[in-house]
Amino acid sequence: MVEAERMRVSVIGTGYLGATTAACLSELGFEVLGLDVDEAKIDMLRSGRVPFFEPGLDELLTANLGTGRLSFTTSFAEAAEFADVHLICVGTPQRDESGAADLTYVQSAIERLAPHLTRPTVVVGRSTVPVGTAATLTARLHALAPVGEEAELGWSPEFLREGFGVEDTLRPNRIVIGTDSPRVEKAVRELWRQQVDDGVPFLVTDLQTAELVKVSANAFLATKISFINAMAEVSEAAGADVIQLAEALSYDDRIGGKFLGPGLGFGGGCLPKDIRAFMARATSSASSPRCPSCARWTRSTSAAARARSTSPGSSSAEASPDARSRCWAPRSSPTPTTSATLPRSTSPRPSPRWARE
Ligand SMILES: NC(=O)c1ccc[n+]([C@@H]2O[C@H](COP(=O)([O-])OP(=O)(O)OC[C@H]3O[C@@H](n4cnc5c(N)ncnc54)[C@H](O)[C@@H]3O)[C@@H](O)[C@H]2O)c1
């Protein structure tokens, strides 16, 4: 690999995460090549148009296209030739009714990139994946790359929030890299050198821990939202004021006030799908005789996810009532508790707030 300061980066998958990452890394001074299988998206990005709304991203894209540090392609051969570090930022949507993550796109990204890797290379996954995915992809990468095990894979989950994508990428609150490879660690450290120098915590873990950090962060945030909505129900029944209750809780720094606003519940592109994927993964692990602690894991995960995400009387932030009752209803109860069965209150409701991740 070339010296770190001249490291060139490809970003594979230029949707929300990838386009933001590509523009921000070029802003940090790296030469970046964004790659997507969607030609229309690549054409838009090449012409300086962002296919979604994200404050500040248009300006970064235009400025860095202008410097020549940022370009786009649909060719995996070109990306392999260009870059020393490849960041995998493709989607991991919900696969089917099981809630499991669809890993087709991450698998395809590895399978299309690997045959072109003819020199030592670092590949870093940034997509949100179920624990165990990176180990499987590592084996596939080694098998398909002409350079074999000299193509090394790490996993560095991304925690950016939609609407704050540029800010969160340039000033993350932590960087996590799952790897046991000094070369992978060095490359990721170099990518975020400025942030690390500014004091951003940099955590090196194994692959599984890095994968789990992301899904457990999302599960915890969803639990917080569900908790305060449950307290809103209790408050309504008791004649208490949940807004004051939440404020009083928020001054306890063990609890904190963020994601403690009663309202519509959680939604957005990631929290619901990631929690369903977590539950699906936990269930599949629980059936594995190799993992004795997974039964406990499944029980605790399900308990967290069963907590309702909606406030009384409000519509769900989820796609459909069916989907909601399927995913969040207590399994022991044949009749899911829905807003229709909850006590109604005449007290003013908290204003609905979306919490997105
Ligand atoms: N959106 C967020 O706020 C956010 C935050 C943190 C993590 N994530 C995670 O990041 C990942 C990407 O999310 P997103 O919101 O950017 O998704 P997205 O759907 O906006 O973008 C995914 C992109 O990947 C492209 N793609 C699919 N297969 C490909 C392949 N084989 N090669 C190259 N490109 C391919 C698609 O054409 C698309 O442009 C997901 O795992 C998501 O959970 C998203």
C-alpha cells in the first residue's frame, strides 16, 4: 500500500451513507472515488446534484468535484485500480417477514470488487450488518481476491444521523474499527487522523464487537423512546405530566435527556429495520448449539424490542399496523396491545416528535 498520507479511497454504494462519506473524506483532503451500481445516481452525483436532502452536502459535493479530489464511477475494476482503501456503504434493508437483514448487496459488493484486487488492499465495511457477517465476508474476500489474504477486511460501523450527516461524519462522537489487522487499523486511523487528533475516541475491537456496537446502540435508543412513551401512558392514567417527568429524568446524567421525548415513537430508515434484524439474528443464534448464552440474549433483546414504540392514540411510526403488531407485540399475548385498547386521556398530549437514526 502507498504511504498513508497519499491514501486513495473508494466508497462503494453512494446512497445516503456513501455519498456523505465520499464528500466528507474528499473535504478532509483524500482522493475519493464513489462507486454505485445505479448509473442514474452516479450521473447525478457527477453533475453535482445530491439525490436526497442533506444540509450542507450539495456544497461539499460541488466544491470537491471542483478540486478534482472527488469523482464517481460504476466500474469495480476502476475502483480496485484506484484505491488503497475501499469503504463498503451499500444498503442492508429488511429482507422479508422474518425481519432479517438482506445481505445481498454487501455480498455482491465484495464479490464484484474482490476479483480485481491484485495488490495488498484494505476493505472496510460501514453498512449496518448482523453479527457474524464480516467473518463470512472475510472468507469470501480471501477466496475471490487474486491477492488472497492480503486483501484484508475490517468493519467500522457508522453512527451518523440523517439531517446531521455531514456534521456527524466530520465530527463523529466515536470511531469504532473491528479488526485484528494492524494494516486495517492503521488505514482507518489515517482516514480519521484529524478527528482522532481532536480527541474523538478511537476504539479497536474484534469484528463481532464492532458489528454489535451499531445494532446495540440502535436498540438502546429505541428502548429509550419506547420507555418514555410507556411512561406517557402511565402518566396519562395517573394524571401526571410526562413532559415534566422527562425533564426531571433528563437532569440525571446517567439517563440524559436525548431520545427521551414522548411522541410518535421511533421511525426513519434505520431504527425499525435494524432492531428487527437484531431480533432475527438473536433468534437464529439462539438455535445454535454452539452459543449457550444466546437464549438469554434472545430473551433480553426481545424484551427490549417488545416495548411499544408508539404513544397512546398516535399512529405508529412503523410501516403498517400489521407490521407493528407482528414485530412489537408481546409473544405471550394473543391479542397485541394497541392504541385502541389504551385508556384515553383528556390531558394535552405531548407534541409528536420523530426520532430518527
Ligand atoms: N442512512 C443513515 O442514516 C445510516 C446511518 C448509519 C448507517 N447506515 C447504514 O448504512 C448502509 C447504507 O445505508 P443508506 O441509507 O446509505 O442506503 P441507500 O439505500 O441510501 O444507499 C445504498 C446504495 O448502495 C448501492 N448499491 C447496492 N448494491 C451495490 C453494489 N453491489 N455495489 C455498489 N453499490 C451498490 C445502491 O444503488 C444505493 O445507492 C445501511 O446498512 C444502513 O443501515 C445508514
